Amino acid sequence: MLTVTLYGTPACRRYQKMRDVVVAEAERLGIAIRVEEIGDVEQLSKINPLSLPRLYIAGDLVASQNPPKAQAIESVLKKTLPPK
């Protein structure tokens, strides 16, 4: 199972869009993901709060501030799949 981590506040439109795009693309591609949502003020203050929301897939930063396009998420998700 692939881990997707979101940093930010769930009330943020950009945060919601990031989450929706990742979940939709993973479902479309048939990839099982586990979404970790980190919105605790203490944890968020450890990173630059001006660059929120942030999206990490398999530990790699994929997007910061602006939600990525579905094609970008698809590309990253496909790279994380083991070779056939």
C-alpha cells in the first residue's frame, strides 16, 4: 500500500483539491493508497507554513501550495508501481 501524506488544514480549498485529485487518480489506476493527513499546528510549524498545503507521495514532495494536475499525479503514481 502506497502512503500519501498531506500537510495543511482540511478547511483549505487547495488542500481539499489535492486530496481529491490524489484519491481519484489512485482509484482510477487501481492503486491502493493510505492517506495521512497532518494538520496539527505543532507539526505544521516545523515546516514552512507559507508553502502549505504540501503533498508527499511515497515520501517524495510532489506539490506545494497549488494542487497538481491529474496527469502529474498519474505520472508519479505510475512511477511508484513495481515493474512487471
